[in-house]
Amino acid sequence: MVQVLPGAPRELPATHLLIPVITISLLVLYAIVQGAAQMVPHVTVGFGMFAAVWLIAYRLQPNLGRSSTFILYFLPFIMYGALYDPIHQMMTAANPSLVDPALIKIDEAIFGVNPNIWLRSVAVEYLTDVMYLSYFSYYFGMPVLLILMFLRSPEARFRKVLTAMLLGWYGALLSYQLFPALGPERFMTDYLAPLTGRFPTTEWIQGFLKGNLASHVRDCVPSMHTGVTMLTLIYGFQYQRTFFLIYVVPGSLLILSTMYLQQHYV
């Protein structure tokens, strides 16, 4: 279990903390250079608030023990979700162009047809239900693995996985800035008929995704549903075998669902 022993020297987990600091700093700098600094105060103030919470947790670590350690490690993930919308507003203002047309041409050059339109034409309702449930499991797979490792794994191993996940998440923001894309589901609305399922979960998940994907959110290159899920399966296989056996099927279907549901290009 990851814990701080009474009287032990406190080691600042600087490696994983530097990842969001460097990433957000680069994005803020790019927005300022591009003359699109309207959202910079929102992002910097939000980041400052989370940094203050992190520093308080660090100072209280000898008294709070494991609770403080949990905050120190997991706060960058909470911050990612909390600042996701203002960061994307800032990035879109700095780079309003879209690379979707180029991605569609690449798909067509590889497959000879538009694979997104073809996949939508062969959609089956029950399969759609399964794919939406698998796609939604993204929000549970990686957090569960990290919590299991926090509770059960040696600290060095936990930090290794934590750093890899943070590199994936925050590194993707830099790619979103350079290659903003809506994805087929939102960019090709005139060509893709709405997906329907038999279970009420499908409609609920569709509403959830629609509510969390505003027009300024352009997060398709790369697909972090695919990237983070692959990391989750790889590290789950290495370090948490029971978790891996439970998650390997929904995780594999999740990767396929990014294409079946046209959330990302093939």
C-alpha cells in the first residue's frame, strides 16, 4: 500500500506533478502568443486553486497520512476533469481550425470508402447497446486500476503507472491543440443516421456524451479512449491480473466502440 510512515521524510512526487504544470503552461503561452487569451485567467485561476489544495495536502501529510497521500497523487486527475472545458475553450480560441476533412480523406484513401458511413450502415441495435456500455466503461477502468495499485502495489510501481497515465492524458492536450478534430459523430451529422439501441442505457449515455462534448471540445486526435484503455489493459495484465481478467472484454470492446460509434476516425 502507498503510505507515508510516521517520521519518514516526505518525498515530493515531482515527476507526475510536473506533467500538468508543463502542459498547461505551454497551452497558456500558446494562447497568449496567438492573441486568444480570453480564457487564460479562468485556466490559470483554476490551476492555482488546485495547486493550493495540493500544497496544503503536502503540508498536512504527516498528520493526515494516507488521505493526504491520496490527494497528492490523484489531484492532477481531478484537475484534468475540472479544467477540461475551459482549457478546450482556450485551445479552440487559439486554433479554431479543424483537421476533420483531412482525416476523412486519409480514411477514404486507406479503405477506398468512408468507413464511418459504412459502419453506420451495418449498425445493429443490440450491438449498439453493448458498444455504448463498453465505451462508457472508460470512466471506470483506469481509475479502478490506479486505486487498486494505490492500495496494494509498491509505491515505485504505482508511480510508474500513474506517470504513464498522466503523460497520456495531459500529453493528448498538446495534440488536441495542434490537430483539433470533432470526430465523425459530430462533424458528419449530415451523413450519419442517429444510432439507436434497445436498452435505455444507450439513450442515457448518448445524452451524457452530448452534454459533455460542447462545440469547442475537439479531442479526437489522438483517441485517449483507445490510448488510456490500452495502458490500463497492459498495466492491469502486468500488475493486477484479476482486474485485467474482469476488464479485458469491456476494455477491448471499448477500443472497437470508438470506431463503431464514430466517436473517432478509423
